[in-house]
Amino acid sequence: MSQLTNDLSAEVDEMDTTVTIVATLEFMSGILGLVFMLMNFAGGIYPVSPGYVIAIVAYEVIRGALSVIAVFTGWGLWQLKPWSWRIALARNVAALIMYLLTFSIPFILLNTVIIAYLRTRQVRNIYAEIVVI
């Protein structure tokens, strides 16, 4: 009985660490995205062509939306919500594509790490075993 309790305790501790890491990465991605979006808007839009201004605003609005989704998904991952894994994966793939198009190296690296971590067997098993009542 003691061995079973120790095994379960170790498994729960490992699961807690995994959930903490994946949720923290997702929160970090969302908060950094919001900070950079606000910094770009606070910096002002310099006198450039109207088409360029529209492109900058559209990019920042998309970045802001993806960042809000990241914070929301980070909460879902932290709470072990069954929908959170799929949304986190889809959001990070969309963000990775956007940051690849704009050559934003830090965000490319962050989203690649999050996608790789979400795709590990351990993380998939945690969110696949959640039963919705």
C-alpha cells in the first residue's frame, strides 16, 4: 500500500510540474505579446504611407487577440480544462506563422518551445485523460 501511495504521489508531483510549466509558458507568451503590442502603439505611428499604417495596426490587433487568447488558455491549462490543450496548440501554431512572417526571433523561439512542449506525450496524456462530467 505504501509503495502504491508513493508511486501515485510521484506521478501527481510530476503532473503538477508539467502543468505549471506549460501554463506558465502560455501566460508568458500572452503577457509578452500584450506588452510589445502596447509598446508599439505607445511609440506612435510615424508619418508613413496609409497602407503601412493599416498593416501595422492590423498586425498589432492580431497580436493582441492572440495574446488575450494565450492568457485565457494559460488559465485553462492551469485549471486542467479539457479544451485548453487544443486551443493552446492552435493559438501557438497561428502565432508561430505570424511571427515567422515578421521574423520576430524571440517569439518564434518561444512559440516553438511551447508547441514542442504541448506535443510531448506527458502533456498530451494529462489533458487527454480529463473526463468532462
